[in-house]
Amino acid sequence: MRVPLTAALLLSPVLSVAAQFGPPRIPDTLKSPVIAADSRVTFQLFAPKAGSVVLRTEGPAPFANLPLTKGAEGVWSITTNPLPSDLYIYWYDVDSVAVSDPSNAKPRVNLRTVRSLLDVPGAAAEFFAERAVPHGALADVWYQSKSLGLPRRMHVYTPPGYDRGGSTRYPVLYLLHGAGDDDQSWTMVGRANFIIDNLIASGKAKPMIVVMPAGHTPKPGGLFSPNPEVDPFIDDFLGDVMPFVERNYRIIPDRANRAIAGLSMGGWHTLRIGLPNLDKFSQMGVFSSGLFGPAGTIEKFETANAATLDDPKINDRIKVFWIATGKEDFVMPTTKATLAMLDRHKVKYAYKDTEGGHTWPNWRAYLNEFVPLLFRADVH
């Protein structure tokens, strides 16, 4: 059959490109991870020159440290047993070099590493799944930090319907990340936006704005500095983040409609921002955290905030104070020391210890339990 001249001319660039690049290569067509109907997962990596490939994970996973087997054409693979539904963080150890899965377009990025995400659906993961409910909007927002002298980024969630405008104002939750992470972590791996979408859709939480700022700064100070009481992030948060949010979003600007919460370093920030500023916040959540620091840190905090901690009306001013830590979490001693400090001053709080350690499965579950307590007249 003869191809018309016009069609031949149109096809020639495509044929030329195909001839130039040749047939598809194995790494371009490899699929990984592949989730079967029974929740078995197959991982595959093209690494023909590697001597060994091992699966590594962040946090608990049934497939942690499993070796892959090298097959034909240099493809390493393994198929797991059926996995419980959850969101897993994994990567490959290729001859002792950490490598994210090049076939997986779902990354987990923090300040130090790039890993990969495996989302195994199921009942246990429904609370953070992307379900068929109205979704809020998630935006990365830049602001100029006067205290730090540079532009900074935060992530902001606005509830379903917010973008239609109008005069409705909303309460605000400031949600803080942990050490080594950044402002995208609570949504990238914490799934905060989907958790809150699902809670709002089910009527378990009030529509709210959620602000997720970046907790690390380029200035000296902070949790890991010689003097952790000096933290440039706190100045940025109080002097730049909060004013920016109140100028640019339809929030209800009073303490009854402001909450602050965070995990690990973010829980430390929550304590150091929330308790000294009860004129601004009435609700606090502390996940896997406490008043970290060298010997004497808690005593210094008590002295600096004695008037607030010993205020006879402090328990009337705090509407929600929710604290949780995993039983296997390495921060448990710090959590207990912080609770003892609160007990010394008769500050009321709700505390629970859970199974597990310093991991995202706990933090997602904590957020799911904490958010429904917020901005409710019947909770105190």
C-alpha cells in the first residue's frame, strides 16, 4: 500500500525521532511499585551493574531490609506478602548508596533526602485517602520575612468553598513540621489536606484554614543550637507569618479561633509559642514532643513563663491542650518531663500514649484525632 505524500511528510519527523532514539529502554518502561489486588507489592529496579539491592524504609514496614533478586537484563525485583493499608516511605540501597525509586512519581522530599512513597489502599488508610468528597485548595505561598530579611515559603490549605469568595471568615490552625522537614511535609507525607477534607465532609470538623510554615531558618539558633532558647523562627512566626495570614486570608482574628499544633520540633515550637502567647492561642496540639534541650531547659522555661503557668485562670484560657507520644518513641522521656512540669503548675491537658514510635503513621492518626476537637463550643 502506498502512503500519500502528505501523510509521509507528516510521519517523517516521528520516524526520524524513533530512529534517533531507538526502541524504548528497559528503565523507561519498568513499572514500580505495582500493587496487586491482594495488596502484594512488586518493587523493580533496573541496575545491571549493581552487586546488591536492598529495600529500606523510614518507619515501620513489613518489607524493611528485604533483598531484591537480580533477574534477566539487569532488573532487580521482589514481591512482598500482602501489606497492611498505609502510606509507606521507602528507597533502595544499591551497593550501600541510597536511591529513590526512579519508576515512582510520588516522592517524599525533605531538607536532606529524596525518598519514594507507596500508598497501599484499604480501610486503615481511608481517613487520609483522596476520597470523593469536596476538596479544599492547597497553595504554596511566598511572603517577605522582615525578621529574617528574605523571602520565605509556607503552604496554606483553604477549605472547600473558600475560593468562591464571599464574606465568610474561618478559624485557623497553624500546623508545624518536625526537624529535617519543611513546609510541604505535612501534606506530602502527612496528608493533612486530605485528612481535613474527609473530616469536614463527614461533619467531624469545622471548615478551617490551615497554615504550614517552614520551621527551619538560615539564622543561628533553634532546637539544635547551643542556645535553643534563641529561635529566629519564633520571631518570623509571630512577626511575619501570622500578620501575613491575617492580612491576606479571611480568618477570624481572635484567640478562640486560633490553634497551633506540631510534631517533634513542631511540637517544641508549639509549646514555646503557644503557652507564652495565650492571648493569641486557645488550642494546642503537641505530637511526639516536649521541651527539648540540655539539662535545665525545662526549668528555664518555667522561670521565664512563671506568671503564665501560675495564672489561676490558665485552665479557663486553654480550651484544648492535647498531647500524644508513641510508647516506643525516643522522645518519651522528654514528653514525660514536660508533663511533669505542667502537673507542677496544675495545667490541665489531655494525654495519650499510643503504640509505635516517632513515625508518620502516628502523626497522621494524631492529626485525625486532634482536629475534630478544634473550634467547638462543647469542648473544653
